[in-house]
Amino acid sequence: MPNPKKALRTVFPLLIVAMLLLLAGCGEQVIVMDPKGPIGQSQKDLIIISSVLCGIILVPVLLLTAYIVWKYRDKPGNKAAYKPNWSHSTLMETVWWGIPIVIIIILGVVTVKYTHALEPSKPIQSETKAITVQVTSLDWKWLFMYPEQGIATVNYLQIPEGVPVKFELTSDAPMNSFWIPQLGGQMYTMSGMAMTLFLQADHTGKYYGSGANFSGAHFADMNFEVDAVTKDQFQKWVTEVKRSTPVLTKAGYENLATPGKANPQYFSGFPEGLFNQIVNKYAVGGGHSGHGGGTKQAEPAPATTNASDTKR
């Protein structure tokens, strides 16, 4: 009959190796820890600080648990101290209550500070004016409209490097969540609401964007590519889109809003006020709620953010 203890000693290292191999395959999750913008960097710092503070409690507890299980295991001739009447130690009570309380206080202060600093609708501190991108989640695709540039895209987003981007987010489909992991955390898109999210790419490159919410049969296909390019390259791209692509008409939008997957598309124009029409489509009385902005009437969104307003 096989020895259970010997079998456990053999299997345990194999389980550890298998777990490490599985974790190594989580590439898309690891990119959160490789931020390329100020918001993503601050969120990474908060994750690390929170993990270290929690580790101060968790690691010693796990090590002591393993030590106690090993030291007091049932074996012939075990000489571990046996104190059946022991019930209290002031020193130990102080340690296992005092340290967690201090850690929780520190964690609370840090979390409040970062939460306030990372309020999504707060403009990013910059001497460069922010550009606005109006984002609409559809079934099962993303529509990006650039009101200042007068162009629109589907499942493709291009932004200039080092320039704050004011994303105005809504949905003309089930609730979803807009997420560019390397630039910052997710923000929900909801019918009848216009949410605001400021992000910025500090480096040129291609970034992964996606929907982070279950929204039907093809929710897994709601991915989009984000190109962060130089300011000159961005202007050239805008000019090329305006010169060589068709206009998105109201009928074209209605067709686009029909449930189904879509490849990247480009449009040299779109109906004026389309974003606000989408927001107000489900509102009672013609108004809509906005994150950080209260109730607004249907009017064009502000096109730019002045440098004097871009203080975080």
C-alpha cells in the first residue's frame, strides 16, 4: 500500500509548478502592472501599496500556520510544549490586534487619498489642451466620435501621445465597461447617462482596449486597438480619414447599432449632436445624468479643456 505522506511530498511540488505555469499564461492581466500613462501609474502604485500592507498581515499568518501545523503534528515522541490550561498572553494579544488595526488605518488613509486623486472626471494636470472622444458602446462594437476633428471610428481608437483625453461615455445597448488597462481603470457605459473619464498615454505604442462587462452573445469580441502616436502623426491620420472615408449618416448609425460584430471602420463625419441624441434617447424629459456634471440638457459637449482647468 503506497505511503500517503510520501505521495503528498511528491505531488505537492508538482502542484506548485503547475500553478506557476497557469499564472504565467495570464498575459492580458499582467499588462495592468505595465502602465503607460499617469492614471495607470497611480493605480499601479495603489495596487502595490495595498498588496504590501495586506502582505504584512497575511504572510506572517500563513508562515505561523504552517509552523504550528508542522511543530504540533501528531508523531511519536513529539516534544513540543503542551499547555492545556494556557488561555492568555497580553503581549500576543497586543501584537495580533494592534498590528492589523494600524495596517487598516494606514490602508484607509492611502485609499482615500488615491481615490480622491483618481476621481475619473478630474482633468489631468497638463499644459496641453485635452481632446474629447465621445464613446458609445453598442452590440457588440465600440463607436468613437471626435467632435473637434469631425471624424468617427468603429473598434479603433487613435490618440496623440502626451495629450490628456476626455472620454465621454454612454451606451446605446446593454450596460458595458470601457477599459484600456495600460492607461487606467474601467468606467461603465450606461444608457441615458454620459460618464466622464480622463486618460493619457505618455508613450507611443499600441494598447489593448476592451469591454469589461458581460453584454450578450459576443461580448468577448468587444475589443479595440488603441494607437498612441505623435501629435503630427495624429493630425495626418485625421486628415487622411476626412479625405478618404465616407460620412456616417443617421441611417448608417441605425444600421451600426443593430446587434452584430464589426471590423474597424472609419468615417469622415457624423450627424451633429449624435452623441447627445444617443444619451437623451432613453431619458424622461430630455435631460440626462452625467458623472460629475449633474443633469444636463441636450446640447453639444464642451469641445476643449482650457489649460487653466487642467489641474488634478
